[in-house]
Amino acid sequence: MTRNKLHLFSPTFEFLVYLRLLNGPQELRFDSDERMMTYLVNNLETIVPSFRRFLSLRLHSRREVKNYLKKKFRPGLIKGEQEAFFQLLLDYLVEEKITNSEEEFVAFWIRSRSHNTPRSLYGLKYELKQKGVDQKIIDKVIEELMAASEYDELTALERLYQRYRHKDKEKFYQAARRHRFSWETIKKLDQKLSSL
């Protein structure tokens, strides 16, 4: 499949973007990054038709959005400024509220995990790090959620216990360790359950 080429020029970028949906090659010139980003965001539905559907599934980290756009958008940058281009595009998408910020994603991920598949703090931090979220943002949001009593490791472990309460206790311990809960937290839950 041959792809059409769209040349974009701005004072800080000179690059080549491959598009699938244009009928013929076009050369577009922009006198600022702002105008270039406005053009790209306004035409994102044409360039990447499945982008809105991707965003509607759940909140995503910046790395996930960037990887998705890289896969669908396929820029071949002349000066090797691909990372800078995508950072600029992602900043603009967040600014225009087309996609979420990293803080919103971290809060969503922690709330979702604590209700659906409970994880320890260590496990949550590990997952978020794998998704490309900065450690400072992770720590900041976790502090805020813990201060607001929206996340508690013992409560998350209790939710996991509810799934295994009709099974062998050994299976619960294995699941708790798989979900990266510490033995201290598991002992606290055991003491709490035995006192009831």
C-alpha cells in the first residue's frame, strides 16, 4: 500500500508525515507550531479515523496515546525530531482537553484497580511505571488519593479476600503475593478477620 506524503514546515520542525487518506501529496506551510498543531488536531479524524474510538475506551497514559499515534500516524521526520513533535502534539491534545492529563490517568488507574483487580501500592506503582508515567506524578497522585481516603492498601486486600473467601486460604495468600501485597499487610488483614 503506498502512502501519500504531507510536508509540514514550521520554524522549529521540518518533517515528513505519511498519511493514508489524502488523495494526493500536499505541501502545507505553517508559520508557527501553534497553527500546525491546530491544523493537525482539527484534521485528526481524517488522519487517524480510529483515534476517538481509542480515547473513548478508557483513559490512557501519554505513552499509550503517543504509541497509538505513532502506529497510526507514521511520521518520518527529516531532522529526527519525532519525539519533540509527539510531545508538542500531546501537550496540545491535553491543553484542548481532547485527551486526559497524566494525573487524571493515574487517579483513574488506581481507582479502577482498587475496585476491580486490587493491587498493593508497590504493584500499582510498578504498573504505572510500565505505562510510562513519571514517578513524581505517581507519588503525588497516590498521596492525594490516600489523603482523601480513596485508596487504602488494607481495604484493597480485603476486596481481594472477598473473591477468595470461599476457597482455600492458601490460594488467597498466593493471590495476595501475586498482586504484590506485603506479608505485613496480609498479617494485618488476618488479625482484623480473626478479631471479628
